[in-house]
Amino acid sequence: MSGMDRKAKGDRSKLDRRSFLARGAALSGALLLGGCDGPSSSPTVRKILASAEKLTEWAQRLVLPANALAPEFAKAEISPAFKANGSTNPRTPAYLKLARNDFKDWRLQVGGQVMRPLSFSLEELRAMPSRTQITRHDCVEGWSCIGEWTGVQLKHVLNRAGMKPNARYVVFYCADDLGGNGSLYYESIGMIDAYHPQTILAYEMNGEALTVPHGAPLRVRIERQLGYKMAKYIMRIEAVETLADINGGKGGFWEDRGYAWYAGI
């Protein structure tokens, strides 16, 4: 066997080992998360879940390039009925007022650790370059649906605002009071996922404007993560350096209640 052949064989072996580790880590994280009916109050279980989350993120980052795409599908594969995840009808007064006027007065606020705080109307977002993608939504509850989404890539909005050097996360603040006690939904992602080409601020689903159950007027699609990361009814986006001082400090409504912050699939 030539030196070149031995090197090629060695490279393949390293890749195979990497793939095996990554798949095993991702499977472990998914089983730990998917096997829970709800967040556990056990400190031991929470510690195990946190460790699995870090291992899953590490494994996915190791094997997949930063811009690796989630699978996309043909129009014929779109699900005839797409189940709405999470809350489906926010009843907060501010949201109801916007909905009554067909969101003509709604504006997306962009701030935090940015050079230029901005706000955009729905029409202004629609005027930006758009991306359409047909992808599968995977819910932590175990169901999946395929839908077509159109929107502006999040990176275009972030680039217009200009990220400060210390910005590490993007936080989405929403209009839905999922807990019914004033705890408005929020989510967050790291900059790798914020700048991913399939991470879009979607204003259309299956060729039509988003309906209220699916997040009107704007929701985020983060196609390489589970459905609870894809915040709906977005009102404000902030770039931040840390998540520790936001609400429960875990980076999201469900994360504050025990779910994994990194939900990669």
C-alpha cells in the first residue's frame, strides 16, 4: 500500500470515528430530551441533560460545517396539514391591537449590542432579499411536518444593525404569554446559527401570509434545531453578550423550565 493510500485510509477512519461519535452524542441528547414529559425537578437529571446538551452541540459542530444545510423538500412533499406548535392565539392587549389592524402598525425592533438600533415594518422586511425553503419541522413532542417558508435571512437584518464585537447571542422577544402569568415567550441562539443561510425571519408559510396560529406577523425558522427554538409572534430582537441576566438565565422560555438551550438535530 502506498503512502498516499495509507493516508487516505487514515483520513477515512478519522472521519468514520468522528461521525460515529457525533451520531452517538446527538442520539443520546435526543433520547434524554425526548424521553421527558416535562422538565425534571431532579438536580441530577438536570445535570445530565446539561452535559448531554454540550456534547450534542460539540458533536454537531465537529462533523457539520457551519453552513451545512438542513434537508429541503419538493412542493409535492409539503404536509397537507401543518400542526401549529406552542401557543396559537396570543391574547395580550398589545398583540390583539396589532392583529385587529392586520399588523400594519407592527414594527420589529432591533437593538442591544448593535451599532445602529433599528426598526422595520412588515413591508420593509418584505422589500429585502428573500429566501424560500421547504423544510421539516421536528417537534420535541415527537411529531414532524413539512412546510414552505419565505422570509428575510436573519443575517441581513443583523448586518444592517451592525454587531458590536461583544455580541454573542441573538434573543427573540415575543408577544405570546405562554404561561398565562405575564411570562412572555422568548428564545435565543448563538451567532453561528443566527448567520446560518437557512435561519430566516419568516412572514409567509406555503405561499400565504403567516396566520395567527403559525406566528403572524413574523417568526424565526432555525432549520437545524427543534421546533421550540423557532419563536413566533416576534416583537423585538436583541444582540447580547450573555444570557445569564435575562429572565431565568437559561436562554429561553422552555430552557428556563429545564429544556436544552442547544436543540440541534
